[in-house]
Amino acid sequence: MNLRQLEAFRATMRSGSISGAAKLLHISQPSISRLISDLEHTVGFSLFVRTGRGVIATVEARRFQQSVESMFFGLDKLKEITESIRTTKDETISLGVIPVFSSSVMPDAVNAHRIKQTDIHLSIGVKNTPEIIDAVLMQQLDLGVICPISPLEGIHVLYSTAVNYRCLVPANHNLANSKMDIDLGKVSEEVITLDPSYLEEISNDEIAMKNIRKHIRIVCHSDPAIAALARSTGLMAVVDPFTASIAAADKQMVSLPIKQNIRYPIAVICRSAETLSLAATNLSNHLIRAFESIERR
């Protein structure tokens, strides 16, 4: 037996006639009769007695109907679940981002996702990279956007890239109008930066890093704080490109490219791509597209 035969039987039982079943299923009466006949041949007993005024269900048909209705109830529930998964109604996605992305990439990506899926709820946590990795591993977060320094174990990387650090100076700094990439190997200015050991780890230029070490005036472990310090002190800073873009938005600071290849790693992660909901996958795609647009600039 097949589903179409069972649909014809169910429609006939519900409507009480072949013609009624044909109207319910939007097919011809001969088609209903043929489907019923094929089903009777398959089950091995008569389902309807044909009379001059139509059909009458047999005792066997009424017993059979109970199981058929139970099966269709299960199919209806399956359709509901499928629709719920497809439309992801009332779902909450948990996202963890490091501080720099909480005010740069994440808001626009979340807004793009919200416009497409207005019934999705988001829970967003701003944490450091190790905290996000741990939360993803423990399935406390669906997605994470991090700056990975070491290899990731037990984590699925949906997307990874790296973008170059920038030089950030106040608008009145003597380097502010430079037309050339800033060569950190020739800088003689006082500098505010991250831990120099970290910069050396991600840099490909030992000479430049050795020179920078000689001119570091302030070491700070937060890029936004470095940008704020540069604004207040008038000193040059080396920061990630996202912090630089935010800091330079009001034109009081200037973001300049650096000659050296000092790369800022980025990764969008989850515990397992196979267990991501459709809505979470869509959000990850918006995040990835946001990073790809930055790469193309």
C-alpha cells in the first residue's frame, strides 16, 4: 500500500462517498475508485460495499480506519515539527563574541539576520576567547566569534581568516598625513601596544618587532583601551583593524596601514556543524559575510 491509496481511503471514510473524496483530494472519481480497489487488493479484504446510492464502509474498513487515522496524525505532527524546524519559531540562539566584535561586526550581522528572521531570539555574551571556547565545548553557546591564538581542539571552525593590524594615531600626530604604509622597523615614536611577545608571535618581521620593543611606552592587554590611551596621550598605537576603525570614526584619530604582515586571526566556531539549527546556521552565514566584506576592502 502507498500513501496515495491511504489518502483516498481516508477521504472516502470522512466524506462518506467516492465523489466527496474526489472533491477533498481534487482528483477524479475514477482515480479514487482505482486507488481504493488497489488498496483492497493489497490488504486482502473489502473496504466498501458498492450500492446504487454510493458506497458503505465495511466493518473491516472501520477497524482499518483507526490505524490509518493514527498514522496520519503522526504525519501531521511530523509536518508541524518540520515546519517548526524550517521556520525556527521562538528559537533562541546563543552567541559569544570577544569585546572588539561586540561593537564592530556583530551588530550589523545580527541586524541582517533579524530582518530575515524576526521571530528568532538572541542571547549574546561578550567574553574573552578562552571563555567562549569553553562555553562552546560545553554547549552553552551555539556560536562563537573569537581571536584564536593556539590550535582549536574539539571545536568545529565554520570560518577563519586573518586581517592586518593598523597603526592608530591622533589627527594632529606627525604621522597622521603619511601616504606610505607605516614601517614599524623605522618608527622612532613612542608606542602603545599589546604585549610585545604576542606581536612577535604573529609577526613575520623580527627586525621591526625588535625596533618596536625599544619604543614601547605603554603595554596594555585591551585594544579598545589602547585606542583610548592613544587618544588621551597623543602617542602612536598598534591595534586590531576593528578597534582602529571605531576609534577613527569621529576623525579625531587616524587609522593607517602597517607595512609589516602582523595578522589578527578570526574564527567563527561551533561545537558541531551537524547540530546547528537552521537559524543558527543563517546567523553564522551573516557573520561570515561580514568578515568576507572586510577582507575584500
